[in-house]
Amino acid sequence: MRRGEPISIPDSVDPGGTSHYYQELLPHYKEFADALIEYRHTIDCVDDKTFSFDLGLVALPRDVLDVLQNALQHTHFHNLNFYRNEIHGVGVGYINFVANCVRADTRLRSLRLDAVTFENTEDINLLCAAVNNHDCLSRLVLHNCEKDQDQGGLCEIFNKLKSQTLEEIDFTCNNVSNLMPGDMPDLLLSNSSLRQLDLRCNPFNEQDIVYISDALSKNTSLRELKFWFDDSDIPGNWRLLSSVVFDQTSLNSSHDSNHHCHLDLDICGIQTYPIGNFNMYEDPTLNRRKKIYNILSSRNRNRENAAYFESDNIGT
């Protein structure tokens, strides 16, 4: 590889990962792992928050994972990114490898998994336990991941993540739907530090929107929720979610809206509904006042304020 000589890659690789191709590459993986361990003290001195270890677009049989895991358990990065790797061999334990890396990296701030398959519930338990017990992990990205729907899909992650350090969760493009009633409330209530949640590009159904809206209405910690709707959802579902942030039916309903969360609605890929503009202030009291003023000024333009005063009796 250093001399620039071509490596012949076979058209087919046996499932056990024992092909000549892997055996040829294994010494280079070991050399790379040894270099990480040798320079671990230098790596630990790097204070750049963007400093990361990326492992992507490579084939990973069990013996390669073992070599890399040993190195990563001795080396600390701020960010770990694992994406679109090809896993070879039965019972390779890819999620266990990731969980072990998370537990060992005491400086870890961000974990990204892209195009990862969770084989079973045990995989989800392993990842959630590693995340929940970490002292400083603040960002989790699960993008384009999957789990067999017959085993509950990835929804169960929502009620098993119970971190006190996570500030951002990116859960985009995971083909998640059919939530259980407690999934979203558990996620929001059990992760008290959570400030940003991205749920775009998941095929949530109408009942899912009801569950998410209900959970958001009771939450006072989330600062931004990103959501995506397709053409078929435009008539009603997005309005249900947006009404949680600003219910314009009356002064009472506006007063009782969520005044903390900025709602970013992406409809058909074109962000045309900046509902969250009503929650742009850090102070929820200011957000509430802006909404009430919006209703009063709108009614004043139509000379309708007097007609509503007897029915509106908001709190102070």
C-alpha cells in the first residue's frame, strides 16, 4: 500500500472473513493500530473539539475489529464516526465493538453511526448502556440505521436512552414508525439535558404525530425539534404539531402552548413554515408575550378584540 502497488480484491468474499484479501490487509491494520497506541499520549494532548476517528466504507471481519478495538480502547478522541462499513462473519459483534469504544473513550463528545444494522434487542441494550453511562457524551447521531421490524424496530431506543449528558440526538432516516404511547415521553423526560432532537425523514403515521405532540406539550427542556412531512401529511398532521408551539385558537390556548421549543418543520423538502419563530427567545416568558401580542394585534386589525374579551381569561 505504501509503495502504491495495486491490491487485487476478489469478486467474492467468504462469510467468515478468512479470504486471502483480508489476510493481506490484516498486518497493515495491526501496524495502524500499533501507531495509534504508540502516539496515544500525543493524541490525548489534542484539544481540538473537532478531532475525530472516522471508520467508513471498509470491510470489517471479526479479526480486524479486534485489532482496532484494542487500539481505540487505549486512545481518546472527541468524536467517533462509524459509517457504511461492510460487516463480514456471523456473530461479528459490531455494536459490541462500538459500545466498547464508547465506554473506553473518556473524552468522547460525539458518536455517529451511519447505515448500521442492529441485529437484535441486545444490540440496542449494549449501545444505550454505553451512552447512558458516559460522563461527557453530548451528541448522538443514528442515521440510516435499521433493525428488524419483526423485533420491534428501532423505536425501543426511545425508551432506553436515559442519559444525563446528551444535548443533541440526530435520528434521521431510520424508517421509524408505529411508536408506542410511552416512547417519546420517555425520551424527552429521561434525557433532561436534551436540547436538540432531529426526527426528519422517518415515516411517522398520524398516531405517531399525536404521541410526539403530546410529549412536546409537556416538555420544558427541548429547545429545537426538527420534523419532516411529505405531501400527504400537509393537510393536518403538521398543523397538529405546530399548534403545540403556538395554538392561536384563543389567548388561553396560546398561554398554555410550549414556549421553550423552536419547531423547524420541513415540508416536502422546502422549509416554508417557520413556526419556531415564536420561540426564538431563551426566556419562555418573552415567547409567551410575543404570541399573545400576535393574537391581539391580529384581532385589532379586524376590530374583533372586544368580542373575545369576555371569553378570554388568561393567567398572569
